Amino acid sequence: TGGLQILWGNIAPDGCVVKRSAVAPEMQVHSGPARVFDSEDTAIAAIYAGDIHPGDVVVIRYEGPKGGPGMREMLNPTSALAGMKLDTTVALITDGRFSGASRGAAIGHVSPEAASGGPIGLVKEGDTIEIDIPNASIHLAVSEEELAARKAAYIQPEPNIKTGWLARYARLVTSANLGAVLK
């Protein structure tokens, strides 16, 4: 097997990626409650406040190419989890990206991203997320009917940046699975 693994499932229909070589053996298969954050900064604050517990699945959304905009690197939350001794018991899922320095069950590039209406934007606090890296699977344990109801009720948040070049970038950028290039 290679060092990277692409995962597929209802939370990432267009895929996501994990550096499987940096994931502890006990986290290769993991299921836990979602702890949902709409920015990297709020997630880091919760980690440092001791609000994240072993078994949790931290979800950081609206940090992808369109949502950021620009797809910030998520080394800070993974470093915070490692610093709190949670990197072998907590998974992190994001539509943002990771560098080669990240370790733990850090799953990024979730596509489509939340800012494009992707299912990661429909995850609610406490939902169960099932991760199976050896079998390339990531699944939000919510019925298709419930996901459809959530999608029907979903209201897209206002963009972070509304003017200038970054606003233009956010309007024109493609998903991470397509290279986050402008179209």
C-alpha cells in the first residue's frame, strides 16, 4: 500500500485524502461523534479548551478553496490535537488541506466542500462518522432521507470575503478534487 489513501462515501462523494502512513494502527478504523466547527480558529479554541475528547471526530468545514477562500493549511489543529495527546484517539476531517508534516487521522480535501453545498456542510454535532481507511471508506451514519431533509433546509452562509480578488477567486475556483483551479 502507498502512503496516501483516497476515501469515498456519503460525506465525500468526490473523495478525500488521508496520509495513511501517519495514522496510528488503532485509528485505521474509527467511528465517533462529530464535533462540528465552521472554521479552523473555532476548532483550535475548542481543542485548547479541553472540549475535544478521545473518540471524537473533529469536522472543520468552510476552509476549502471556495470557503476559505484559498484552502488554508490545517497543521495547527493537528498539532493542537497532538499537543493535547489526542492524535491517536481523535480523527479530524476537513475540506481544507494538510501539509506533509501532519500526523494522525487527518482527512482533508473533502469534496465537494461545504461552501459548494457538499455533504460535509450537512453534518450536525453528535452525528456518527465512520472511517475505514483500509477499505477506502468514510461514512456519515445518517439516513438518506435525513440527509435529503437537511439539504432541503440548508442555507448557504455568506462568503467570508465579498469584494476584491479573493472574492473573485472564491466565485471561480473549482473543488479540491479538481485541483482548486479557476474556471
